[in-house]
Amino acid sequence: MVKYEQKLGIKSLALADRPREKLMFNDRRHLSDAELIAILIRSGNKTETCVEVGQRILLNYNHDLDILGRTSVQDLTLFKGIGEAKAISIIAALELGRRRRELAPVKLTQIHSSIDAFDLLRPMLADLDHEELWMLILNKANCVIGKHMISTGGQASTTVDPKIIFEKAITMKAAYIILAHNHPSGNCQPSREDIAVTKKLVEAGMLLDTPILDHLIITNTKFCSMADQEII
């Protein structure tokens, strides 16, 4: 009887053991070094899954990522199941990690007042002939960890989509949110609609445990803070 050798693919693993799925649904720190390599090489060989190939590579280099990062494409292609493309992917990923270590930590901007938020957002919102809605995402220390444009509109309005706002906030693990939009007319006072929409967003933020600290209305030279005016 002829026996066919079955290729052992990643789909043969339990769902919880598949590295791509683990990275998608869990913190990236939960993955082992071998599982991260498996994501890079994507497939194994006829007798090993990509995770097992990753384990074998690491074992060969005594689980020392620094040594692995200095190896050559030619050396990696000596491993069964590792071709030139996979070897290049591994080396490129480790080189990115090395460069990241060399970078000086970025000093985050801390928001102490509405003026700080205005100074940060004014370059994006001043001198526009149309309205745009932006958000600042803050951590527990009121440091800005994200800055995003939510929508762009016409001269008198722009769309406010709560799903986009809170999806970004949740993705970035926001502690707080600051909203801002511009008035091309030069009048920085919030309209009744501005106030109504903001109050609804504030209520939603409280339910999601992601408070909206302020909503700024910005013109070329000045701004209005709804928090300072105790509107919200």
C-alpha cells in the first residue's frame, strides 16, 4: 500500500493555538517567540507546523533573538521549510525591532487645560474653509496618545458618528477623550446642535467608561471650551 505523507498545516492546530488568531483576539504579549516567527513564515513543512519550525529555529540559536537577528538569509534557508522569502521576512522583522530599541522614547504631550488642547489642535483646524471634527485620545495621566480626524464636511456642518469616535477610543485604550471642530465663519460659540450632540456623546462616554472631558470650537484666532463654559 502506498502511503502519502500528509503536510501538517497550521489549521491542524486548535483554534486557541493558532498564532494569528491569538494575536487578533489577545494581547500580543501572550504569544511566544516561536508563535511570532510562525506568523512571519505563515506555513511549516510536511512534518512540522509553522510554530514547530519557529521553535526549531529558536532552539538552534539558544532562544537568543539578538543572535538570530544577526544571522544571514543563507543560514536561515538551511532550515527545512524556510525559503529565501521567509528568511527575509524574519530578518526584516528583527531589524525593525532593533531599530525600535535605538529610538529615544517619545515625550507625550500632557493636557492641563483647554488652552493646551487648543494649541495642539489649532494647526489642523485653523484656516480651513470647511468643518472638520477631530479627537484627542488621552491616557490616565492626561497625556495625548492619539490624534485623529473623525469627519470632514461643508462650511456649516460635519458628520458626528459616535461609532467611529468610541471605536477609536476603545482600540487605543483611551482613558479620556477631547473633541474639537472648527467654525469657518469665525464665530467660536457652539450652536444648539453642537451642544445637543455633545451632550449625547458625553452620556455615551460615561456609559463606556471613557469620559469626554471637553469639546472645543476653534476658529483661526480663538476658541470656545464647552467644559470651561460649563455647558458639559
